[in-house]
Amino acid sequence: MSPVNEQATPSGLRRSLGVRDLMVYGLLFIAPMAPVGVFGVLDAKSHGAVATVYLAATVAMGLTAFSYAQMVRAVPQTGSVFAYARAGLGEGPGFIAGWMAMLDYLLIPAVAYLFSGIALHSLVPGVSRWLWTAIAVVVTTALNLVGVRTAAVVGFAVLAMEIAVLLAFMAAAVVALAQDGARRGWDTPFTAVGDFSLTAVVSAVSVAVLSYLGFDAIATFVEEAVGASAAVARAVLWCLALAGVLFVAQTYLAAVLEPMSPQQLAADPAAQGSAFYDTVESGVGHWLHVLVAAGKAIGAAFAALAGQAAAGRLVFAMSRDGRLPRVLGTVDPASAVPRRALLAAAVITMAAAVWAANRDDGLDQLTSVVNVGALTAFALLHASVIGWYTVRHGSRDRLRHLVVPALGIAVIGAVVYEASTTAQLVGLTWLAVGLVVLGVQGSTGSTGPGGSHGSGAGGVGPRR
């Protein structure tokens, strides 16, 4: 990776990340092969229109990415949605936004670590999956503590490997299709097998958006980015667009190679989790099955690395502003990373991941709740755009600062409505705890690093 000029910031964080570095973190957190685990579920739910599902999900998450790009320009501070909601909506909503996002940032890495542990255990059964999980946590935490630049360089190598595996799958799939033809109609990944159902596609989108969670983590690095807000805004939008292209391409190829019909998958839920791997095995060969599984295992651990880094910076920002214990709001002078916040996030994530690794239903328990925190924070992000630009500063750009965020809130509401009952209950419980903490602390907060009490914006005005 090309060197960049490092610059210290008043907070002690160091500007050392370029746009490419930011995209590496975002794509690592998302994982280029994220659809692999949910392909069978989406294929069954959408009646085979899985490529359309990912097109729709990309548009839906694109609304959120657009609102992130608006707010990162107005509030160029680490803390992401916590800082944005403080600026646009006030201290109380800002705390709740950060609190709900924290649930997502702590549990998504736990899921990724667990997936890595399960995959490595399948390759080396002599080592228990909880131990593999713990090893993955320790290794990636050590990289995060060394420094953001080192972690980005290693992450770039892992991301390159993941993309190489994905390209190998796509190339092998194209060869297999050229030789043997498609097992389904060429248009069915967009039009469905049988009758197209808009309701079925919308239901599947509520699951597919989970594949995109993580692109928002890029915004937590704004105080470490060369180019600051402009670089982060570009990285957020480009990261989501690239992920959407990769997701549509791989699910299209898998769908036309899939030997089972969507109706058969719907009737056999046990086959849905391994549907992508089974398709690769039958359509191409065992060698590609092993390659995809190994790439997914390594990629999951480093998706957790990016997630842990984002969680640490969110904890740091909330602690720096007095919303969490201030002892966590410091930066290590040698590595220029929020060491204490990172370690706190790592301990919580390891506890959740190892607990789940020791349960047969651990993966189901974790994955059922990871989305609600993020989606609630996304809704507050959209509201922040309206509050900051339209209400506070009287922006006349209705499309960017009113229509798009309003559509984003509507989409988020629909997705949360389609979430599982367990996820909704966990989300409400976490929200209730956050409200109690807010009530104990009071609705006012301390002055942020920019010196603008309550706004977190550092005195930065709106970009119109």
C-alpha cells in the first residue's frame, strides 16, 4: 500500500488512512463473500430472485450510505452516528444512537469470530471451536493494538485473498456454465422461478441487508483519515457500490448453478445454510468448495478485526464525551490508537463469541439480534440529516436533506418490522437499558473535542 503523510490530530489520533485504506476496512467488515452464508435462505424466500434481492438491498442501504456522506461532511469527528445524532438531534438522541450502534459493533465481530472458529474447527477437528474462536480474537486484537496503519496493511492482504477466491469462484462458475449450461433459466435470478412475488422479495431484503452491515464503520475513522470528511464520504459510497456489484454477481452465478429449486430449499431448511457450498461442490468441484470455505474462514476473522476497530473507536468517542467511563476515552501515545477502548470491546466480544462457540445454537442466537441495533442507529442517522440541515440550518436542498433521509427511515422501519421476534425483543431490552443509563446521567453532555457543547460538530457548519 502506498505511504501517506501522517498528521496528528488534537485528540491524539493520527491521520494515516487514505481512501483505499478506508475502503479496505469497510469491505473487510462487510466481507466480499457475505452472501455465501445466507444464499440458501434468500433463494428460498425470494422464489429464486436472489439477484433482484441484492439489487434492492443495495439501493436500500444506498440511502443510508448517502446520509452518512452528508453527515460526515458536517460533523467530521470519530464516533460516527453518535456524533451525528448529537449534532442533528441533541445529546439524548445522540447517546441512544451510539448506544444502539454499540450493540451492533460488539456483536457483529462476535458472529464473525464464531464463524471463523467453526470453519477452522471443520478443517482441524482436533482443536475445539471455542479455542479457535479465542485464538482469532487474540490475533486480530494484537494487530489492532499495534496501530491502525499496520492493521490496514494486513487487512488489505486478507481482502485481496478474499477477492481472489471470489474471482476464482466466478471464473470457474462461468466455465462450468459454458460447458454444461445453466440449471435454471438465465433470467430467473432476477425474475424468479415461477411467478415473481414482490412481497417475497421484500421479505428476503430484510435478511439481505445484514450482508451490508459494516460499511458504516468507515465513518468511525474520520479523525484518522487523510482528507478527513471528503475521503470518508467517498469511501462509504464506493464501498457500498462495490459490495453491491460483488453480491449481485456471485449470487447470480450461484443461482443459475443451483441444483435444487427454491421450492425444494424452502421445504428443507436444513439445506439452506450449506446451499452455496453444495452448489459449488456439484457445479464445479470439491477443490473449489475447500477453497471457498478456507477463504471464508480467514475472511471472517479479519471482518471481525475491522468491526473490533470500529467498536473501539465508538467506545472511545462516547467515553471522551463523558457518556461512558472516561478512562476509556484516551489514546495510546505510541500507537495512536484508543488502546483501552479497544481492549474493552475485545473482552466483551470474546465473551460473547466464546459463549456462543460452546452452544449448539450459539450462531443462531447471535445472528438473530445483530441487525436491530444498527438499523435503529441508521434511522436516527437519517433523522439527524433532517435535523442538522433542514431544521437547524434551513437547507433548501429538499432532495438530499429531506426526501432521501425520509425514504431511508421508511425503509429501515419496514426492515425492522420484518425482523425476528427475538431480535425485536433484544433490541427493545437494549434500548430500555440505554434509556435508564441516559436518565441516570442526565440529558446534557460534556463539551466535545471541537469545543461545541452538545453538537459534537466542532463548530462546523452545513455543506449545502
